[in-house]
Amino acid sequence: MIKTPSLSTTLSLEQLGPAGTRGELHLLAMVPGEHREDDERLKDCSKRRFVVSALLGRGHLPPGDIETNFGPSDGNSYFLVPNGYVMSQVRCSEGVFDMKKNARGEQACVVFECDANTVTEAKELFLKGFLPFLDHQAYLANCPAVLGTVRVEDPRNLNTSIEYVSPYRCVTINPYEKAIQAELLPVYALYRDAKNSRSDFYAFLCYHKILEGLLGKMRASVRERATEKSA
């Protein structure tokens, strides 16, 4: 949790968890007359109004600063809002989704209001309602569409939740590495794909295929060659 009266603050990488992992920060506004304890505001489970906002993108951006005050000017997409319209709107059983455009007329930011008991529930309602529509748009337009940072605002408790991906650290590579085992090339390729992907499902599939290969045919091949050498 970040609790600060300033517009920005600095966190050490150690506070954000292992590189590549997803987390969630809660920012509690400090205002005159607010005397409730932090836990009371964070653990409020009463039904109330939430505002969920998310950026659209043409591709994933590398993790960097955690920005909470984003808007349409920070997003982009390949989907254009028709001329003469301020935004596009989608209605479904979960509620109404307003897709606001940037200066180029692209759908760039999605805003959704709902009644829920927790931040998690509000976010789940948003994802359940909007992701199928985004999938359908990407299919019709034959283009990539990325859902970026998701922000959940709880006006009653003056709490803003923002998700993030812990940044990777720079690493000094051994300059004396001279050989790469050819049979491990598929493993390296799948591992890099997993690291580059923002999809938990695809990353899991890559890691599963790596283990399947290492513990299956590759291990059997190593045993066979070891047996031949020892014979």
C-alpha cells in the first residue's frame, strides 16, 4: 500500500516483489476530517459504488512507473470512434462501458461504474463484461488489442487500487559463454516466450511444454546416450 500526501512517491524494487510478478497497490487519500483506521477503509465489505478504468493499447509496454492518474491521452488502439461521436458505449448484463477516444479518434480508455462489495469484486465484474467484447472487436478488426493498467476507485473510502507488474532487473551476462546446447534451443525459445507474454494462460502453457520436454523425450534421450557411453 502507498500512503502519501504527495503526487508521487518512490518504492524500492524489493517492495514490489519478484520480477515479473503481478501485484496491486492501494492508495488511501489523506483528507481533513478522515479519522477512520486504514484497515477499516481497506476491509470495508459493504455494498457501494466503484469506478473502474483501464487503458487500451496496441501492444504491451514494458513495466515502468506506476501511473494512477491516466486517461484517454495515455492509451491507443486500432479501433476508431465514428466521426461526430465523443465516445463509444457498450451495454451488457454487467453494466455500461464507456470507451473514450484519444486525440486521434482511437478508443483509448474504458470507464465502468458498478455496485460491489470489494475492489476485487468490482474488477471481476469489469473483466467479465468487457473482455469478451474486446476479444470480439479484435476478431472483427483482425488486429491485436491489449487491456493495459486497470484502476479501481472506491470514492466512499477514498481508496484507489492500481495493478502493476514488478519490473525486471538488469543482469550482467557472462561474456565468456561459448557454447549453447542445440537440444536446449526449443527450451530457451519457450522460456523467452513465457517471459514476454502478459497472458498467464500462455505463460503456463510454455512452462508446461518445457517441463514436458525436459522430463519426457529429452530425459529419455540423455539416459540412452549415457547408457551407450558407459557400455
